[in-house]
Amino acid sequence: MLSYPINVPAGKDPEEVAHASVLRRAHVAQVHLTRPISLTVTRITDGAKQLAQTIGLEDNLAEAYRVDAQTNDCPGDHTPGV
């Protein structure tokens, strides 16, 4: 499973941003996503803002979301291709 946070600019659709992001992340991590691709996109803006304030960073996030995507086990696919 791929799970990670993303920032979504104001006015953008979180589902579209998440879909593009998960395709890129799966390629870099060399994992295979289950088909059909199903994403869970959860809004975490309030938690991200609270964390930024706690550690003393200025919070300029538009919206923060957590993306979860199911992957398949593919032994041998972690080696570089030809």
C-alpha cells in the first residue's frame, strides 16, 4: 500500500491531484497498483496546520490530504529494468 500526504492548491480537485501523484509515486517506488486503481483521499488540513504551529513553522498549505492506494505484491519487480 502506498500512503503519503499531498498538498492540493486552492481550486484544484483533490482526486485529480491524488491520481497524478500516485501514478508518479508508484513508478518511482517500482510497485504495481491494483486494477482498477482505487484511491482513498482523506482531508488532513487541520492536523497539518496544528503540526506546523506546534513546531514553529508558518503554515501556508492550501489543503492537505492523505492518499492511500492499494498495491499488488510483485516479487522480482524491485530490480532495475533493462
